Amino acid sequence: METYTLRDGLTLPKVGFGTYNLNGAHGVNVIDSAIDRGYRLLDTAFNYENEGAVGEAVRRSSVPRSELLISSKLPGRHHDYHAAINTIQESLYRAGLDYYDLYLIHWPNPKEDHYVEAWQALIDAQKFGLVRSIGVSNFLPAHLDRLAKETGVQPVINQIELHPYFNQQAQREYDAAHGILTQDWSPLGRAVELLQNPTLKQIAAEYGKNVGQLILRWELQLGTLPIPKSSTPKRQAGNLDLFDFEISAADMATINGLSSADGRLNNQDPAVYQEF
């Protein structure tokens, strides 16, 4: 597995595993399968209500905890400084972990306007040893500029919606210019629809890959870190089989041509959208 090194020195695999909606015993089994297939970065969130399942899968796995990277996220209802610190501790208790490798603010919630306070809590949580690295999710350049201006600390990662119908070029360029790694949620978009796109099917066939592998490889060549989710061992393994081919510049341009300004899946624009 190839890796990225964050600005603070933490090394992450170039592909992670998303765990949204993987709860209970079924979730534990799926996550355990993903670890067995070779995933080492697991993405969860307080609001997914499955930090416990992730922690249980980690304990069941034969892979040492030190070789796994676990990421979680702070919900919008706990942006108050003291609530944020308590929530990070609660996240650890839920998962049965001593620390998170990465902890993010899930959404900026700009109307409430407490995200700088929440960011200061993450800065301090890192100092306390609760988390190794800190980042954000769904933050726009204006939000990131404010974090840097008011705290002097920029995130090392920004997890955003990114797929062929919404390639986030401007945000990616901002992140790269500021030493922030872009991580992709919903990297396969609405998979049922996107995987049937005739343009993508034609290009994928030329490389002897399926459409999901083509999309994930496209995201890697954009310099981002996708976190696909799959419940089947075969597809889990296939989503890691991305490092034996390279998409041509012409095909990269064709895939980028599918993107549109209104390509978000659910119109969740962080400038106005709020999630608690």
C-alpha cells in the first residue's frame, strides 16, 4: 500500500475504509473483514453511532493496534469547548481505545459559529494525548482561513464530498496550497448510478478494471485519499487493487469533464448546511 505523509509527520495509507451504517455485530464482521483484506485506516464518527463496533473489530483483529489508524469526528452539537473535550473522551470510551490517530470536526455549522472554539478543543486534545493528528471535514477555504488566523494552527486533513460528478477542483487546490491532504467521502458517489455511467464503463474496460477501481484510481491521481465502503470481501479487496495501472492524462480529463458545480449528492453546501 502506498502512503501519504501528513504535514505533522503522520503516515496514512492512500486508501481508507468508510464505516458509515456499519453497526452492531454485522458492522464488526464487515470491518474485521476489511482489516483482513488489508485496510489499515478506518473512518468513523460520533454521529455514526458505531465507534464501539470499530473498536470491537480492532480488538478482534490479529493486526496490532499500532498498525491501524482510527479516525473519528466531532458532531455539530458539541462544538462548545468543554463539550468537545468531553465528546472526544466519550468517543474513546465508546471505542475502547486509548487514543485516536485522527480526529476531525464533522461540519463547520457556520450559522452556529462555534467551529473555531471546537478547533481549539481539538488542538488541546492533541496536546493531552487523546489524538495524534487533527483535521476537519466539509470545511471551505473561508472556514480554514479563519482557523489559521484565530488559532495559528491549520488542519492536516480536510475530508470532503468528492466523486466524478463533483471533483472539488477549487477546494483541492486550496488544500494542496496550504499543506492539507484532501480526503474523499462518498468517493463512488451514488454507486448504483455512477457505476453504470457509460463513459466510465468504457474507460474502465480499456484498463481491464471495473468502474469502482477506475474512480478510486482517478482520485488517487488527483492526490486525494478516498475512503470507500463495501460489505463484501471481494469488493473490499478490489477497492485496494489500484496500484498496477495509471490513468492517462486524456482519460483523467474526460473523467473530470463529468463534474459540475451542482454535483453534490444531497446539496449539502458547507456554507449553509448544518448537521448536529
